[in-house]
Amino acid sequence: MQLPSRNSVAICAAVLSVFAISTTKAAGIRPSRHDALADGGSPHRHARDGPAFPFWRWIRESAAEAAFGRAKEDTKPSGALRSRYHSDVVIRFNVTNSEEEGALSNAAQQMLLDVWSFTPDFVDIRLHKDDVSSLLTLLPASLQPSVLIPDVAAAVWATYPSSSRTKIRFDASVTNPAELRTSVEGMGNVFFSDYQPLSVITNWMRLIEAMFPSFTEMISIGKSYEGRDIYAMRVGHYKGRDYGDLPRKTILVTGGLHGREWISTSTVNYLLWSIVTTFEKEPMVTKLLEHFDIVFVPVLNPDGYDYTWQADRLWRKSRQQTKMRFCRGLDLDHAFGYEWESTNHQTDPCSESYGGDQPFQAVEASELAKWAKNETQYNVVFSGFLDLHSYSQQILFPYSYSCAVDPPNRENLEELAVGLAKSIRLSRGEPYSVTSACEGAVAHAYGATNSLPRVESGGGSAIDWFYHEVKARYSYQIKLRDTGSYGFLLPSEYIVPTGKETLNALKYFGDYLLGNNGIEKFPIQKESDQDDVWRDLKRRKR
């Protein structure tokens, strides 16, 4: 698929302007008294009651259909998907000692269980409720599960957009498209009110490039196994300029390595939109883009992500064919070349953590690595890497493959990770834990000596490869909301709150790379203070 020409970009820009005007009501922007009077109504009359509304609504809806595709009456897949998870549950085991940890790890591998989350304190597993008793026979009597999600099928169904929310609706609300650019909330409307399918995300990225052509560039970093483009958006103040001998410092933000982790993709999109709409309006963002390019990759696994919309909401891996015909897919986060051999116990293609039979066998991981290596040949320096996942609210730093080896700058990695967690907590009150990525559900000592198998191997991870191979000295995997109530099936109303807290973490991350102390220099404002902040910034500009 080719990127749009300059002429089509101009058309898209106009389309987005119309789309922007029509959707700001959903972000909470009310029509002013002047807007109502200009529309031929009274000060208390809504603008859409004006005589020209049907015409303008037709214009706007036609424009949106050209940009996003015609809205479907219902984007939920067939009922067959719902029946797939009939009688499935998600249960949690609170682990307290090495015996429990080892037994649970062995049982998970033996039964090929779908392990949703593993931490030093608990392990969450999805399985058919009739299989719970079989699992318990393999575990010590002290391990008794609690039920987190009693009806997985219903939770799956609820994450797809409903027809009433999916259909794009338009109401006249603001007359000046520039108003959209003054607020992080500008796109917190139709697009962020629901999770979006791959086709919508792709067109939305094209429209962003069209609206902000001076400092955004949509690129393809490669092709997926099934031939889809892996799209990224490069955002930077010096886009297209000749850097000469100066390094082009870059921060890479990825999401969607695992298809079912929809919140990671939506959060990358939220970060992208927030950064481009606050450039030259918020000092921290402006300064960040003056010193760094930021490359956003919302869906690194487009085949797997699209499959979650078409056939299997909880599909994790890619869609690549393996040596076992009926077990497709590779786990992209166990497919990178650095310490790949540490995944030696994951040789079963049916395992959710199977990374392949050799390093970079997964096409998408290989494409990302080749793109990154190629970038370094053109004087790009990767200063930081943020790989967004879900769930469990953790900030993880290298190394993932082993707890027996510490990265040389571990103290700085841990310091920044703690700062990221603090920025999130001060923003929305959500606690994020900080730990080395090697610490799964096995106790630290056992993880270091490998005397017990881990629930999930850590070799071949993206954060280890970027840290070691391209020298991204601040490399993190951030596991987003929540802590188990919904797991991978986080309702869409959490998209914006998760995006907001992660945005504050990104700002802190950038400020730290600029040599500052993050929160101390750029205070995190409470949500209720945002309007005062914007007014203060406008006064300073005058």
C-alpha cells in the first residue's frame, strides 16, 4: 500500500479539518453564544437546529466516510467468536514460595495454558472452567485460585465497539479548526471513545500527516508475514532537514506486539495525537521535539491485531506459519536475536510464548530490527525505547533474559523507571510497580540460577535487543492497565485515562533525557488544573 501523494494529502487535510470541527463536541467543547447566534438561533438553541444543518451534516459525514470508510451498523464479529470462549474463566494464583512457583510453571507448560500475567506475587491464567480441577491436581494444596473473570465470552464481546458508538455522528460545535490544536482533548472524541480496527488506524495516521505536514512523516518500517505494511509516524521539529554530522536523536515508542493487547495500540495512538497537537503550545513537548525525533509504531503485529478483530479477540502471536500446521504464530517479544537461546524450553509452536526455531524467524521482529539498524547507518541515535504492553501496571527494565546479569547502567535505569511510575501516580493516582524484566512468577533467587523453570521465558525480548544492539540506553517495557479485573479485555472507557497517565510518563521520560529531573522541573498537573495551565500559557505568549 503506497502512501498518499501530495495532492491527496491536501485533500485529506481538508477532510480532517471538517472531521475535527464536527467531533469536538464529544471532547466536551460546547458551542458558544456567538456560534448559536451566527447559526440563526437563540443563545440557548443548539447549533445543529439551524436551517443549514442537514446540508452540513451530509458534507461532514461524506468527508468522514471518505477518510475512515463508511461506518458499519455493527462492528462486532459474528456470534461464533462469542461461542469460542463459552465457559472460559480467568483465575488467579497468589504464589508465596518456590514450591508453588515451580509447580505452577510446570503445570502451565504441561497443559499449554494461556498465562495472562505473571508477577512475583501472582499468576493469572485463562482456561475452560472444566479444566480447573485438572490443573489443581498438578499443584500443591496450598495453591487455591480466585476467579477474576467468571465469563470471558461476555467480557470479550464488550470490548468491540457497539453500533451506537461506532457510527460517526456530527454536530456543529466550533467554527475555528485551530481550536482543535490547542488541547490534548481535541481528538478525545469518536476515535478514542472506542478501540479501532487496523484500517481505521491506518487512515487516521494518514490524516495526521496531512494536518501536520511540517513535522510529521508517515513511514512503513517493513511488511508483515501476510504482506501488511507496518506503519509508523515520525514526529520531529527538524523533519527533512540536513543534520550533517550531528546525530539525529530518536525515541521509539511501540505497541501491539501482541495482537490482543488493544490498550497498548490505543495508548500509542493517544501519545501520538497528544504530542502533535501540543507542539508549540506546551513548553515540555516543544522542547522535546526540538531535540528528539519520536517514532510511534501503534501496531507492530498488524496480522495478529487484525485477526483479533476478525476471528479471535484473544489471539496473542503473529499469524506466521510454523513447523506445526495447526499452531500458527510466533511471539514477537521472544523473537529478537539478543540472548534468544535463553528461550530453550519454549520449543512447542503451540505455546503462547513460542518465538521460533531461530532468532528473528518472526518476520515482524526482523523488519523492526532491520529498520532500526538501517536508521543507525544514517546517523540516527536511539536514545530511548518504550515498548507498551498490557497488563499488570508494571515498568520493566533490562535484562529480561536473566536476573544473573545486570545492565551497566542499572542504577540509572531504575532511577528513571521509578520517576516514570511516580509521574503516572501523580497524574491519575494509579500505582505502577518497578522491577527488572527478568523477574517473572519465579522467586528472584530461582530466576537467577534457573533451578526452576519460569512461567514465561525472557530471552529474545525487544527491550533487551534495543538496549544491547542499538544502544538505546533507556529501554523499558511498560505494562499498562489494569491489575487483573479486566486483563486484556479492558473496557474502552479506560482508553483516555490510560493515555493521559502514559503521556505524563512520556513527558517525564523526555525531560530526563534532556538532563532535567522531570517532575521537579515540569510539575504534573492534576486534571482539574488543566484549564488554568492553558490560560497561563496563553497569557505568557501574549
